[in-house]
Amino acid sequence: MGSYIPATGEERSRMLAELGLQSADDLYAVVPEQVRVKELNLPDGLSEMEVRRKMTALADQNTRFSSVFRGAGAYRHYIPSIVKTVTSKEEFVTAYTPYQAEISQGVLQSIFEYQTQMCELTGMDVSNASVYDGAVAAAEAVFMCQERRRSGVVVCGTTDPQVLEVVQTYCESRSVPVTVAPVQDCATDPAALEAALTATTACVYVQSPNYYGVLEDVDAIVAAAHAKGARVIMGANPISLGLLKTPGEYGVDIAVGEGQPLGLPLSFGGPYLGYMTCRRELMRKLPGRIVGQTTDADGNRCFVLTLQAREQHIRREKASSNICSNEALCAMTASVYLAAMGPAGLRRAAENSAAHAHYLAAELAKIPGFGLRSTKPFFHEFLTDCPIDPEALCRALEPDGILAGLPVEGGILWCCTELNSREEIDTLVKRIREVCAQ
């Protein structure tokens, strides 16, 4: 906390006296003299007005897009004003993460409410208090499934490449085998997936909607995995769950994902929110914290830290994870967003996102060379061909304040949310026609 609340000179003197030291330099006596930094080359301080002017000048160098048609794991949704109003209250914004959550009934209740909402959203039994981001959630879920007689994970090749990379990095650290199932028509090839499963495979990871926006045949994947005794982890965009079948309805064992769409701005890539929910029988393998509701000695409603299956609280060899904290403020943001939207509002956001994406797909398909790579159902993202260099097309649209889709595999991965109006879409299509005609 010293970085935020500096100690006074008197407090520092008392600390040194208690330690039997003469100066702060004595604290670093064990550090070799030749590697110590004597003075920091820092500029002189500035006034608040000067700092604001300098930071504004730096910010003005950023490119700000008025129309965004890119997703691929981070999404621009409308965030109701009430979300920021609530989460920016002084009692919720602290100088330090509430590491010891059990000391505060307020923090415990906010986590409990978040857990309840995530279970309702995913159709699962138990939720933890969150982890760092969606990719970490996926990797931690893989570790939850590893057993003495079962090891290894089959990951659908349609998984977000960044999520796959994190899973592979985690698994390499514990020598857990990773098999990537082949892709066919922007979706998982069911036959190839089944062939990749063995009698000792611990789990399968499937993302739906997948990286290409396509809705996977999760029912078939769950059936194939469970037939071999493997568990199923499903990564899902939480907004899509306002409209589509939930992981619980599919019968998966663990549901994970990136919670950023739930009221968190893009923010140059973070901080984001990894959600994790699971079936009751896996509760004790769920990393991080679980908060429960109970009553105190007077019969009043209260909240307690029910479970912490991490190495700081149980024997290290029994710990399923070394995750030691949670994204408390981000989780609260998601909770406030879900409360503000309600089931009807979340469904409407999902419906509008899907409707706008399907309208854009239909309009792009009218332009020669922009055929859809797959005819399978999709939510709010889809991959098209591109008759010219995708990077060149994206650059040509930037002066108009348009951030086009993401160049992927020689095509473009497009995305729409409820924020993309029909007028924006029509303008995008018109400019694409002009650029391609040049």
C-alpha cells in the first residue's frame, strides 16, 4: 500500500528504530553495492494543469473510431450509466485489491451476488469469485479435470488462438498433453474430435460461439466426450447466453469465458474478467474463492468465505491452482451490469447484436468476393473472403473513422453488437464497394 499512501518521515523513523537500523539504505545492505541505483533520472514534477495538458496531447495521438466492426474476443457493447455510477463509489474503489475478502461483509456480498448471477447465466451449479481473464479461466478449467488416471486435453481448433496459447503454456508447465482437433467449415470436425479422444483423455475444450463466430454442435461434442469418460469445458460469450442455449443445458461440466462484454469497456485490453462455473461435484476443484450465504448468531443474513481451494489455504499438493486473488471490481461491474440489464435487457442486447451481424453479412455477400466462409449458424461474428488485401482494406477505411473486422486467414472476421446501427452498416458497405472498385 506504500505506493498509494506514503509513510510520513516520523513513521519511517519509528520503523527504522524498531528494526534497529539507521537509514533506509540499511534495508538494502544485502544488495551488492555495484548494482544499487543511487539516483533515479526522473524529470521535475509538474502541476496538475501541466500534467493534464501533457496527457491530453498524448491521448490526442490515438486514433478514435466512431464505427467498430471488430471483436475476436473483446467487444464494444453499450454500458448503462448506472454501472459506472455504482462501481465508482468510494466504498467500492480501494487503493488495494480486497485481498482478505473475509474481513468485509460488503465485499463478500458483492462476490456472492456475482456468483449467483453467473450461475443463473450459465445454468451451472457453482461459480467462483472470478479469475484474471477468459484465457486463464480456460487453462485453470483444464487443470481442474486432470486426474491420476486421466491426463490431457483435446482443444477444438476453432478456439480463440490467444486462449489456445495460454492453455498450451499452462499445460506445458505440468506436462499435460494438448491435442488440437482439426477444423472443417469454420467448425470442429466431430469425427476428427472423436478420433482424438482416448480412454485416458481428461477433458475436451470447446468454444461456442467459436473464434469464427460459428455455433458449434456442442451436443455432439458433449456426447462424444462423455462416452469416453472425459469432461467437457465450454467457453461461451456471456452476452450470447441471453439468447442461446446455456452450458448447463448442454450438459457440460465446466463453463468459462471472458466477462469483458458484461459492462467492462475495451480499455486497451484490460483489466478484464475471467468467469468460471461448474457442476456441483467439481466444486472442490474450482480455483480461487467461493462465498456462501448463512445467518449469524442473531439470525441475520450474512456472508462467509466458504471455500478457497488454493495452495495458501490447503496442503500444496492438494491445491488445484495457485490463483490467489480475484478481479473484485470487475466482477462487481459485471454484477451491476447484469442487474441493470435484467434478463429481458440482456436478451435484447443479444438479439440486436445477432440481427445487426446477419444484416451486415447479407449486405457484404452482395459485393463480389465477400462470400461467407461458412454456411453454419453464427451469433454476431462471421468470417468472409476478401477480394483485395484485407490489411489494405482496413487501412483504407480508417480515415472514415471505421475500424473494420480483423484480418484472419486471408479473409476478414467481422463483428456487430447492438451499437452498430443500420446506418453505420450501410456506410461501411458503401465504402467497401468504393475501395474495392478503385
